Amino acid sequence: MSSRSERYLANAEKCQQVADAANTSGTKRLYGVLASQWRQLAEGADWTDQIGSPALLVKIRHAHTLRRIDKAEGAIREFAAHC
């Protein structure tokens, strides 16, 4: 089974073929825009698929934990400065 981005790119290619074969400028423009939008969707699908990967999620959780630690340390320093 192909990925979402591969399916979207296939749709973009079909739209581009219709645009290239179109007889009117309006049809060319319409299908050219559709092809571009399918390509943008493919890029977005790649990005969201990467976000869903376990290794990346672990990195995101780790970064979130480090930010929480930094915030807590800052609060402790601020509290100590007022004592």
C-alpha cells in the first residue's frame, strides 16, 4: 500500500497531465492550481507521518521534559532570590 504522500503526488501528476493537455487557459490554470495543492498536501502528509514516528515522539517528550525542568529551576532560583 502506498503512503498518503505518494497517493497525493499521483493525484498531482494526474492534474498536471490534464493541465498540460487542456485547450483553454482557464482549464490549464485550474488544473495547475489543483496539482500544486495536491503537492502541498503531500508535503504536509510527509510531515505529519514523521510526527507520528515513535523516535520523533520520544524526542519531543524529552524536549518537553527538559523545558519543564528549566522552568522549575527558574522558579527555584527566583524563589531563592526573594528569601
